[in-house]
Amino acid sequence: MEMVGQGGEELEFCFERLVMGGDGRGGMDGGGVGVITEWKDVPMELLLRIVALVDDRTVIMASGVCSGWRDAICLGLTHLSLSWCKNNMNNLVLSLAPKFTKLQALTLRQDKPQLEDKAVEIIANYCHDLQDLDLSKSFKLSDSSLYALAHGCPNLTKLNISGCTAFSDAALAHLTSFCRKLKILNLCGCGKAASNRALQAIGRNCSQLQSLNLGWCEDVSDAGVMSLAYGCPDLRALDLCGCVRITDESVIALANRCLHLRSLGLYFCQNITDKAMYSLAQSRVKNKHEMWESMKSRYSEEGLMNLNISQCTALTPPAVQAVCDSFPALHTCPGRHSLIISGCLSLTSVHCACGVQAHRTASQLSHPAH
């Protein structure tokens, strides 16, 4: 059996590895199979095992070998990335989406904009099981794509539309009213879509949301963030970097309502003051009893594990130290930076628990007791 090209060579190698035992003697169990003389004779289960070993470009090539392979791959393929396609992604999606109807995860990240609304509409029309979709940097897409996804892919749990600058807040709000299972949403750079109106819709409709990236969405203010805090109590990661309009009120709401918050990005949020830091520190104390009562895991009890307050120049060392003391998983020590304070020269005295311990050890070594 021969296939031409690099993808064909990869398939032949995987075939020999699985069927011939890798040494040409035959047999997955050493006994040989003997009956496979043509590619079309490869059993579906074996074919899907072969497909799992090759890259997505080769999978697409394999689907064109014969009708049996096409049908098997179309029914068995659940994850696909076309990010390797640099020039013809739109046409490829138009061709493949009607065939790969069982897809659950699809990555269409682009270095240069290729995707158009028609491609996303085809995805929505055929891939109803889709749970994870990456459309990042799809500058050509309009609201039509979000409306199509809302009606065709209601099972989405993870959506990345970062850099999609043409989407409106009305279209995003409409999407959330149908895609209520969303857990991870990336809106970084979506300045038009990520408004307070859209965040209020997310708070109403997406109660399971765990991770949200709002980086550089400059129209976001306290009203939107507070809606998230009240509507998405399971929020674990929130990136507000560059959301210059938010104030302490946003952080206070998150501290009081989002008890599972593990990562918070406040880079360049220069309206944030000590009041916000103390609210985070105090929430740790207030939440301990509730977490014990609900028998949360040790991981849940760790609280904040990442905090970015770079360029938050109004903060003072005592307030930030209070946060660091309240959350042992926040580190300032080399190699473990999870409390990021770059650009805040006044905060250089803030140290995590292990940093303080290292300082004490060094002092004891340099000044031994007599």
C-alpha cells in the first residue's frame, strides 16, 4: 500500500507501527493480520487509532483516501485545528464543516485574517456538538457570525473571540442568551463587544462562567464588573488589564461574591487604591468559615494564586502586604512570581511568606547566635 506525499508517508509509518508491529513481521499482537492489502480494508477502530497519531493536515488528507475512510473520520473526529492553514482557511472550512459534523473542538486561530461570516455560518449549521471554538484574530467577521453561533452551537463551553474588533455588544449579548453553558470566554481586545451592556447579559445568562478575559476593553466600568460578580459566582480567573475605568468598587464586589477567584489581572487599572487590596485581604478571613462548612478541597482554600497589579501606582506597601499575607499562594520570590508588581517602585518592600523566611535564614547565617 502506498500513499504519495509527506502526509502519506506519515500514515504509512503509523500503519506499520500499529498493524505490523513496527518491524514488518505483522500483527498487533505478534500473530499478524494478513488480510489488509488495501487502505480501504483498514478497520474503522484501527483507522481512528492511526489518525490520532498524525497531525491535522494529514487527517484531512486521509479523509480523501476513499469513501470508507471519509465516513469513518467524519464520524470519529472530534478535535481539529486549522491554524496551520495560512492562505486558504476560509475555503477549507466551507469544504470540511459539512463533513466533520461530530466536532467538539475547533481551532481557527489566524496570523492574518482569512475567515469570513459564511464559514462560521457553515460551522453553526453543521457542527451542533461544538463545545470549544477559537476564532481569535478573525478581523473580517461581523455580528452575523455570533448570531449564527447562538442558534447553531448552544453547547459551547469555551469561546475565544479575542481580537475580533467588529463584533457589537448587542450580538454578544444575544449569543449569551443561547450559549448559557459558557465557562471560558476570551474577549481580549473586543472593545465594541465588551461593554457594560454585554457584561450584564453575561451575568444574567452565564452563571457557570469560570474564566473571562476582558483585557484592554476600555469601555468596561464598575457596572459591568459588578454584574459579573453577582451573576457568575464560580468565576475563577478574570483579566481586567487595561480596563482603565474600573475602580475599587469592582474589586470589592469580586472579593465579596466570587469566593473561588484564583487569578485577577488589574494591570494599568490606575483607579485601584488600597481600599480594594484590603477588601481582598479581608475576604480571605470572611470566607474561611464558609469554605470549611462547604468542605472545599485544599486547592479551593488556597484563594488567590495570581494577582497582577503592575502600574497600579496608587497602591501602598501595607495594603499589598496584607493581600500577600492573606493568600500564601501569592509569591514575590524569584522563579515563582505570581504577585506581579512591575512599575510600582513603592512596592519593592512587599514580600511573600517564603521570601520573608529566606530573609530570616540569611540573617541567621550571617549573624549566628553566640
